[in-house]
Amino acid sequence: MTAPMVDLSIHHQPRGLSDRVAFGFTKVLRWCADTFFARRYGHRAVVLETVAAVPGMVGATINHLHALRRMRDDRGWIRTLMDEAENERMHLMTFIEVSQPTLFERMVIIAVQWVFYVGFFVLYLASPRTAHRVVGYFEEEAVISYTHYLAEIDEGRSANVPAPAIARAYWGLPDDATLRDVVLVVRADEAHHRDVNHSFANELADLPTQAVAECPPHRSLEPIWKHAA
């Protein structure tokens, strides 16, 4: 399977206070990640993917409750956000096979996940538009990070190890697939999430929605665990 092409130039220019807050918050977190992980992209992926899987679940939960209370259709948002959360979780399951987190990183994961979950839940209740814009900017940064990871692999600074079995099964990669192939499909996933969340934020702001990057095909979970076992 060939990973879809990713447009690296896409960036939503902040418009208004909501977008500027979302963009500024994202840049602060980017600085923290760069400072803490430097060029250890495998470990960065493990920690950040535990956080990246939170917004989709939070958004799906709140939209599910809204749809029940209002007795109205959700316009497909719940399924989309649940798929996003599952996809990010599979990124985590993949990179754990590549870079085992240290004890300190596991402690960081626990602390950051709780703080981020509560904070994002409150943000989504207060301003869904800002919440989706935050995720859109997060995913812009994820595309940049995985592009840097590809450069590290191509230039020989990170080993291009065989792709984990769970990744080959989930994305339908060939048996001889490598880490580089995995990073390419993960980056394409992040580009898809980037465009979806910016489009959701635009819709909530009554702005035109944008084109959404192609998402790599994913396989169902049951045969993955059987395959990985």
C-alpha cells in the first residue's frame, strides 16, 4: 500500500481571538515537546499519541450527549471523532513496539493525560470551535514532526527497523514494510485529522469548510490482535 500524498503547506491562518488562543496554546506545547524530547522522535510519538487520542473521545462523548438531549442527528460527527480517537490509539500501540517508554515517560504520560483530559473537556464545553481549532493546530504540528522523523530515518540518524506486526496488519502494509512506511501512513492520518478538525471549527464559525486530505485505509481491530499474537 502506498501512503497518500500529504500537502505540507496547509496552515490555517488564525482569525479572531479564538483562533489566536488555540494557535498560541499549540505553540507553547510544541516548545515543551521540543525541549523535552529533542530529536528522540520515537519516544516523542509514544508520549504525544497518548494525548492525541483524548480530543476525539472527548468530542465524541459531548456530541453524543448533545444529540441525545436535543434528540437531533449528529451529522456524522460522533463516528468521525470516535474513529479519530481509535486511530490515534493505534498510533500509540505501534510506536510502543518501536520505542519503549521509560519509567519517567510513563509518569509524564499519566500526569499529562489527566490534566489534558480535564482541560480539553472544559474547553469543549465552553467553546467547541476553539477545541477543534486546537486539534487542527496540534495535527499541523504532528505532520511537521513526522516529516522531521522521516528525515531522521532517511539521513540514517534513526534506524529504519522492520514495521511492527500490528502496524502491518492495521494499515495493510506488506511483510517487508519498514518504520519509514509506518511514519508515512501515520503522517497521512495526521493530515486527515488536521483537515477534519479545521473543517469542524470552520463549520462552527460559519466559515467555508476545506478539502480533507485522504486517509489511509485501516483494517478492523479483531484480526489485528489475532495477527499480532
